[in-house]
Amino acid sequence: MNGAERLISTAAGGGVEVCFANPGTTEMPLVLALDRVGGIRAVLCLHENVCTGAADGYARLARKPALTLLHLGPGLANGLANLHNARRARSPVVNVIGDHASWHVSADPPLAMDIETAARPVSDWQRHIASPAAIASAMQAALAAATSRRGRVATLVFPHDFQQAAEVPAAPVQPPEPFPEPDAAVIERAAARLRRGGPACLFLGGLALWGEGLAVAGRIARRSGAELLGEVGFARMETGRGLPRVARLPYFPEQAQEIFDRFETVILCGARQPVSFFGYGHLPSRYLSGHPGALTIAGADDDAVGALQRLADALGAEAPWQGSAPEPPEPPRGPLDLDRLAAAIVRHLPEDAVVVLTAVSSAAPFSQLAAAARPHTQIALTGGAIGEGTALALGAALARPDARVLHLEADGSAAYLPQALWSQAREGLPVTTVICANRAYRILQIELARAGIDAPGEQTRRLTELGRPPIDWVAVARGFGVPGRTVETAEELTAALEGAAASDGPFVIEARLP
Amino acid sequence: MNGAERLISTAAGGGVEVCFANPGTTEMPLVLALDRVGGIRAVLCLHENVCTGAADGYARLARKPALTLLHLGPGLANGLANLHNARRARSPVVNVIGDHASWHVSADPPLAMDIETAARPVSDWQRHIASPAAIASAMQAALAAATSRRGRVATLVFPHDFQQAAEVPAAPVQPPEPFPEPDAAVIERAAARLRRGGPACLFLGGLALWGEGLAVAGRIARRSGAELLGEVGFARMETGRGLPRVARLPYFPEQAQEIFDRFETVILCGARQPVSFFGYGHLPSRYLSGHPGALTIAGADDDAVGALQRLADALGAEAPWQGSAPEPPEPPRGPLDLDRLAAAIVRHLPEDAVVVLTAVSSAAPFSQLAAAARPHTQIALTGGAIGEGTALALGAALARPDARVLHLEADGSAAYLPQALWSQAREGLPVTTVICANRAYRILQIELARAGIDAPGEQTRRLTELGRPPIDWVAVARGFGVPGRTVETAEELTAALEGAAASDGPFVIEARLP
């Protein structure tokens, strides 16, 4: 095997099944190796931020490492924003970046850029492959890093000449870093607090928001009476009728602070210390700074499921969660607004669907209603870098071929990576994208109002609205090979959602909102 | 003035007239300051790489510093690839990046990223504003850096709380770094070589390819018989009937090397040492390594015009360039191919048009024919990071409101930043985009053929072609507010070019190519 084939073979042996790629000349040996080695499905993305966002979405749902293949420094640069999101999501992602031939770098050719420095802000682990002999061990180390604890972003820089080196040897598998054992004393303190009674909540993130973690959290809630609260920018969450009910923390700090202040006890599990998205002079950064009853049984990188299980054992919390299933909303009628849009989606969502929740100002009513839907999985924006949704949906659909993916998107965000729709079409993926077209960066208009700016000047208005000219999302989607329609009423939206779900492929719904 | 107003006021005082912006919450004081201070036109871009690419295009043609306004680390990250191109172009660009409030950073909120590290690979100069008192001097220093010598990329990180600081003082203007004096001894050696005779060329880049530089190069060519050769990835070039004729260096190294090997004397002026785009094992990186007659009178950052003037003086080269004006091609007829496409554009180009030349494999015939067109200005891809074209065209049109901009683009590149078309539509700019739709990353298919891969496997084919599904560029453009049409023959292309030029706004032509 040559160097490229060895790297691909090592990745396939380590559980990699999909590679999101936008290769160039310096990656062609790796492209050829994908054919020669086999076992990894290559998905062409027309922009590198589609590669990295799709890898993030895939890794969150498949819980297998996702591979990206990027072209030199500029290709990596284009993918950085969604690697930032992937890193915040603790997604196991391995980036392979071709570099110029090792002997060519000193000529400083046009595409040369300091790849290592560019990678650093978004990589938990990175390595430049320094010789052909180091190829297999570098990929083994990258796989181990990516799959350590909750998951990490690992970046490998692979010179073109080493990709072409002959007879490159294999290397042994390297073990990922396991979770440390949960701290028994802290868990006993948390149990004691819950036994004592008084208003309490579990603040959940990461692995505590789905699967076994969520089920155990539900048992603890039933036993102790604690409420369940989830982080705003969760990587993955399950919700719907019959599942333990988790309230999503509000986005704005006044509301979030008010919620935390209601509880005497706040037990953090799988979540970071919650902080405000932005700093406002009259509010603290950290909602729990100085809170006397806050206690962390598992941080964002810790074994949240194990910690919850131990806490449940300490409390004797054996009975599964039970709660009144919220009633699904009535069929919405009339001109669309955010409440009607949320109701139509909640009524429509098929069981086990995946919801990609990247709308910013338009998502709150849906988040509040989602517990009334059939059980489904949500993934959200973890790092706040907008525009990831179309790519997340691409990756999510590849990770969950059985599921319909419903992507609830904003128009400001959707304008970032429309070309991801092309990859959805090429791969024939069942993704329904609902674009909340309010023709504004509404969140910025809200921030202006919060700051007391009632009559912004012309330049400010032009920098916060998207209506001049209006974007025709159905035309954009059709251009990239995806059919679509525009809806203005709840009835039209319901019909469009049902029509989209009846097809095998992607569909875009432009929902016109006030 | 508050901090934001002081920064904007300092920028306006330093010659900044346009700001390419995609602001977020942490930049809202700067947005408000654009209204309150006045003098700078804000242009909303729907992706940060549109901001930075447009700033690059604007700065190359206006020769004034361009401002970008980007949101935190992820916003900068999205704009890095075109800052790489801007840096290679020596474009005077000042990036202003909002940061979290200084007291909020340690909370590590979701959007926090190591901005300084991310900026380093693309910034010739950068600074984090550390206090309100430092705001004005930081912007003065950024303007000085950006306008030093040929031009530079300068990056300022501006915390949100300092933007809101009250009564922020002004600071004195700082002088940019001037060009060093050309080296008289080297110029005399160059003059001696040219006097001696034998096959000689001037290899020109930067300021030597347009305006006074090109005129003086033409006088030297006439006097000495030297040929004029231009770099592949030029920032700006003038060509057309009556102008000194400069051959553009070919992209592939075998052809480029063959050309240099024909000359006994190669005098570099305003250009870097020419190198191969990529390293191929059988060819050297540097075309002139070991060339006995290569001599640099001005490097890429030096005073190319001054060096040429001194060389012209030494040679007594006073008479302007004179050459046989190449005949314009016959009106092309029949199904489109690259030659007919080039001929149609060359015949159509209005005098003083700006051509944005970012097609990769499709541009060579046009480059060869362009000297037969009416005199016009070209700008090309300097750093090889594809996808900049739609943004370059946006910036070019704002810098040259009198000119029609003709953007010759590839379909692989055009898929990067289609949302730049929206900004072209909003600003009402006369940009005609011709997309060479061969439905492939043709350059990669050529590289595979060069490597002897005649029958690539299925994954390789899928990673190098764009036809499944085909992209409907007219629909994409319409979606972003720009009219367009598809053409399949030279006659249709000619009619479409004329129709586009008759309108005031942007137009997209999808040219279907084999």
C-alpha cells in the first residue's frame, strides 16, 4: 500500500465509514485510495464548511468518527467555522488535509498557508505527518484522539509526496482516552441535596440528553421531584411524548438567570457551567456564579451517563419517568406565524425523525412545543457559528438512513451554505428544510430593541434586513437540484410537509413569516 | 465619540470609503457608528468570505484601504480564505473583528474562539485593542500597515465593551512604510544585460502590470527588444489593443519552464520568484533556480514602477511601446467551446471594462486572446483559494462605478459564494458573470490524466464531476435576485453579453461547455 492507501485503510479499520470531501491536486492520491481500499463512502461537498458541518452532524448521530478531506490551508480555512461548532459539540471528527510535497513548501507556492496555526483554534489534537513511516501511527493516534471521552476534533496534515510513498507499513490500534471514574463523594453530596427536598433541577448536557442518559435522568426526576433543564446549544437531545421532559434553557440571559434563581439545588451533569451567549454590562457572565446550591457531578467531557446511574442508585431511583404527555397542538390554521409554524411541524414530525434546529430567533416556539411531538432526536447549534444547518442535515441523514430529517432553518443562516443542498440531492437524502423567511437578521433587530434603539439609521437597517431584494429560496434550491415550494399559511405548510415526507429525496419549504 | 464612533471616524479620516460587513451582536455599536459618523458606505454580505473577497477586489482597483466588519472568531474564520488571496495580492485591507466584552471572555461563551491565532496566517499585521485609550491609535496603525509599500492585510480585534466606552480620544495619523529606494547597482547590471542583447524578458508582477508601470515596461521592451511576461496569479493587469503586450505565464510547470528556458536574461520586477503551483516529483519548484541570467530589480513588495523608470532611464528608453495590434477574432459561430467563448467575450468587452478572471481550466484561451480586446483591466486569483470571483466582482464594481465588470468564472468555483450575487443585486452593480459550466472540477480531471489515470474508479469520478445533479445557475442567480440566461452557442453568448451590458444591474450567463 502507498501512503494514501495506508491512511485510508487505517481509517476504515478504525470505524470510519464516510468521508466528506472537497479535494484538490494535493489530495488526489487519497481520492484514488478511496477507490482502491474501499469501505469508506466519499461524499462530495461543494464548500469545505459543508464537509466539516456534515461531519459534525454525522458524528453526533452515528457516534462513529467522521472523516473530512480538505485541500491545503485555504480548504481548511473554509471549514473552520463548522469545526468550531463540532469542537463545541464534542463530535469525533478527523480532518485530513493534504499539504504540498514536503520539498515544495519552502518555495511558498500561492496556496501555501500556515496550516498548523490555522488548525489550532478548532483542533483538540493535531499532527503534521513528518515521514512515510509515521502515516499509520498518526492516523491511529488521530482516531484515538477523536474517540476519546465524549469526542474530539483531530487534524492531520499529510504532505503530497508522503501520500505517494510506496510500501507504507501498518501500525497498531491506539486506545482512546476513557472517561475518568465519576467522583463518588460528589455524587453522594448531590443525592443528599435531592433527598433534602426543596426546588431542584438537573442541568443536563451532552450524553445526558438522549438514550440511556435521558432515561436515567427521568428516573431521578421521578424519584426526587427535580426538574430537568437542558443546555441551549445541545449537541443532541431526544424529546417527545413519553420521554422525560427537559426544558431548554432560554437564549436570553435575563430569562435564563430567572430560571436558575428559582432552584435551591442545581446539579450539573454533562454540561459546562452555563454562561450568557454575550456579555451585557448589567448581567453576570455565569448564571451560577455564587449560586450556593450548584454542584457538578459530570462536566461536559465526563461520563454523564455513569454519573447519572450512580446518582440514581444512591437515590434508589428505579421507576422510569412518568409525566403527563402534553397534548399535541390543534391543527393550526391561517397565515403563518412562529406559533402556527411550530404547531404544524410538531403535529407532522414522524416518530424517530431527526430535527436540525439551527433557526435562531424563530426556533423558540418549536422548542417549547416539541415535547408534544412523537419521540424524535434534535441537534442544535453548539458553537453559535451560524450557517451550519444545511450541512448538519446532510450529515445527519447519512448517519440515520432510516429517518426523515426536518431542518428548521432561518433565512440569514440559510444564506451561508446553500450548496449543501446539492449534496443532499446527489446523495438522495430525505431532508425537509423549512426556511423561516422573515427577511431579516431578526436576532440583531431584537438586540437593537433590547439596547433601546427604536429608530435605527439607514445603514443599520440595511445591515440587519434581508428583504431588498428578497431571496427566492425555492429558486435557489431548484438551482442546486432540490425541489421546493413557498407557503404562507399553516394549511399550506402542513400540506408541504406531508408532500415532502412522501418523497425519498430532499425538499425545501420557504415559510414566509411576518 | 464612543469607541466605535472613534474607530469609524478614524477609518473615514484615513481614506476608507466602503465597509464590507456581516456584523453580529458584538459589532452593533460599530454598525450604529456607521450611521452616526457617516462617510463610509456599508455593504451587507451574506457570508464573511464575500466581505473579505469584495474587500480584496475593491482594494486592488481603488488603491484605497477597504474595511471589513466581521463577527468574532467564526466570522473571521469564514473570511480567511479570501484574506489569504488578499494577502497574496498585497491588497490594503483592514479587518475589524468584534470580540466579546473583555470581562466576558473568560466565561468561554459558545462563540469564543482564539481570534488572534486564527488571524495570524492571513494577517501581515494584527492587534488586539487592549483599552479604550488605544482605539484610535490602533486604527491609525492598522491604516498605516495596510497602506505600507504595495499594501497589506491588517487585523484589529475590538472588544464590545470598549466599543461602548465614552469620550474616546483621537490619535495622530501614522505614516505608512514607504518603498525602499531601488538598488542602483542592480538596475545598472540589468541595463547592461539588456544592452548586450540575446533573448531577454521582463517578468512582471504587481504594480508593473498596469498604469505607469506597464507603460514604462513597454518603453523598455521597445528599446531593448525584451519580451514582457506576467505572473499567473496577478493582482491587476491592463491589456488590450494599443497597450504593451504581456504574455501571461502558463499554469502548468512544464510549459512555464519551457518559456523561461528560452531566455538568456530574465529580469524580475514586482514579482516573486516564479514557482510551480504544485510540486511534481520530476520538476523543480522554482523555474529560475540555477538560471544564470535571472536578476531581480524589484521584488513583489518593492517599488516596481520606480525600478522600471530607472531602468528605462539607464537604457534611454523614451519612446512608447509600439506593436502590431492583434486582430480581433472573427465573430464566433456554432456550439460553444472555450475558443468561441473567449472570442465572443474579447469582441464584446467595452473599453475600460474590468475582467475578473477566476475560471481555472477555462480561462487560458481568453488570456491568450485578451490583447486583441479593447483596453481593459483584469484581476485574477492571487492565492489560489477558489471561490473568490463573485466577491471580487462585487468589490471591483464598487471601486469602479463607471465600468462594466465581466466575471469569467468556473462552475466549481462559482459554487462557493453564490450569495455574493445577492449583494451585487442589492447594490445594483453592473456585473456580468459568465459561468463556464463544464460540470466538472476539470482541473482535477486534467491532473488525473497527467498522472496517467485513464480510468478512474467510481468514487474518484464522483469527486471530480459536478453533473449529478447539474446545477441550474440561472435558477440560483434568480434566487439571489439576479436575472440570467443559459447559452449553448457563440451567437447566444454574444446576444446575452450585449443584453447584459444594456442593463444597469448584474446578470448571470450560464455558458454550457463540453
